[in-house]
Amino acid sequence: MVRLCPFIRCLFLLAITGPGISAGFAFDEVKQNAQPALVKTASIVYKQQPRRSLTVYYPDNWKASDKRSALVIFRCRIPEQREHFRKLGMVIIKPQLAGVNSGKLPGLSLKEINQLPKPREQVEDTKSVIRYIRNNAAQLGVDPKRIVATGTSGGGDLALQAAINTSFEDRNDDHRVSPRPNALVLYCPAFDGIDIWFVKMEVFLNETKARAPAFLPYLLKFIKNKTDEYAMPVDHRANLIQRAAKLGKEQNIDASETKNFQEILKLFNQRDWQLLHPARDALKMSASRILTKEPLPPTLIMFGDRDHLYKHQRAFVTKAKAQGQKFELKIFKGAGHSFMMQPAFMGPSTSEAETFLRKQGFLP
């Protein structure tokens, strides 16, 4: 593969005036092409506090005076699809969001976890970036009325949150500007995270009553409150399991019952998502719960019938239809989570998205 030497590559750098903006040409590796494509990109700060940036991938022959459709991609790395729509003339925008759930939570103290960014901050960022694009459409060469939000899994849910969430706002945003995308393309969205990640109190209590009743008087050593809808652990689940062993010995609880209770405690997520994400926030981000009868923007939802989130995806679809919401739905037979990255489904899912965007007037 041919590479430009640093000096020659520097000759391609393009200076764009304005605070917080750096731009240039970058190699964008695309699997379909034998040669790398030279793509004009820019890095722009869209929020100063906390500092957040976005990357813009400009279509060929782009001019600032253009009024292109924009495709904003949340938490999704699919360079093939990104390049496909860039070549069709869209301005592609990849924003940085609050860094949530790095996978290191079990190795952190509860105090450290409390200091981490929370999922609600990602919702705030999605709205901030849509507002930024709309406010700066003239500089970006974008039509402020043709902003499409997309994403995979949690990113798909965040794209939807930008359209329907009314609970979380960055107080520094210009709230006169709408954060609502003009269209949504949602790949295997992780709707209703509270039902995915959290443990219902009813399930936790019933399991304990049936399999480890001797631990019922001591539940507040393991969860915060027995009256809430969802059980919230007071520590990492590994620590709770150790605590159960110690308590079982101290209270002379039968070893088999202690073992049962330790198995019940494994209901709590390995990454301690519940410790990072307060249930009160999760309820305000649950798509099925916050969805109203206000019509969604033109929306395409795609997922596979072998997705581990299939039950939750179907539940959202059923609830949305019951409320009279209109959207396009494509369920791929035999497809699992992140199906659009698999060779068998990459082409068909991209074609579905392209057909949808053409029909809605976002592509020529």
C-alpha cells in the first residue's frame, strides 16, 4: 500500500479559520477499495465545558456554501457504512461523548465510580452536538433541516434519546435551538437499558425467598432499599458474594443456602453498571417509558432475530406502535447483535438505510 511521506502529506493540510477547528486530509482505509482514499476531515470542538470534539468527514467536492444532509454517528465504528454515505454526498459527523463505562469499574472504588461521568451526560452530549451542527450549519455546509442521527446498540438508543428525551439538558446549551434530529437510523438499538442491566426487586426478593430465605433479614447489607422497583447493590458484586460467605458463617446459615444466595447475587452486572447509573436516571432514559404520542421524526429501526436484546427491541416496537408511532422496521433473519458489521448483513443493512434516506429526501 502506498503511503505519503510526512512532508508530502503536510502539503495537503488545509487551514480553516475559526476557534477550535483543525482540518486536513486523512487516509481513510476502506475495505472495498484496493487503494486508500484521500478524505478531507476536520476536528472541531463543539463544547468547551466539559470539552468535547467531533470529527467531520466531508464528501467529495464539498464547499462551505453547500447545504448537504448530515449523518451524525453516535458510538459506532463502521467505516464501510460511513464511507458509503460520504461518497453519496452526506457530511459525516462523529462526535466524542462523555466516556461512560470503560469496563474497569470492578477495579475501582465506590468513591471513584461516583466521580465518573454518568450515562445522562451522554444524553446531554447528543443534544449538544445536534444543536451545534444546527447552529453552525453554514460553516459545515449542512442543511439544518436534514440532520440524520444514527448509531449501533447504545449509540442507536442515544440517537433516539436526542429526539425524545426531555429530562437531561446541558445548561450551557442554547435551548432555543432544537436538539431533535430530522431523521433516525437505528441499528440494533439497546432500548430500555434499565430492563437490560438492572435487577427487578421483585425478582431478587422472590429468588431469595425461594432459595435462600435465611438471608432475608440481612438484605440491606447487600442492596440499598427493599421497596424500590429495582434492586441497587451497595458494592461490587464480587464483594457482595464474599460478604454473603462471611455472613453465612457468622449466622450459621446452611452452606447450601449461602451458595444459593451467592448465585442470586450474580444477577448483578459484572461491570457494576448499577453502581455507575442511578436507577432514577435510567428510568428517565428508558425509551419505552419516556416515549410520548408526539410523532417521531422519520425513523428506520433495524435489528436481528438472534440479537440478545431482541426481547427488549420487540417490546419497544410494540409499545411505540400502540402509541400510534410510525416508523420503518427491518428485522434480519439469523442476525445477531452488531449484525451490520458482519459480511452477510453489511450490504443489505446499508442498502436498507440508503433506500430509507432517499425516500425521505436526505439523498439525491
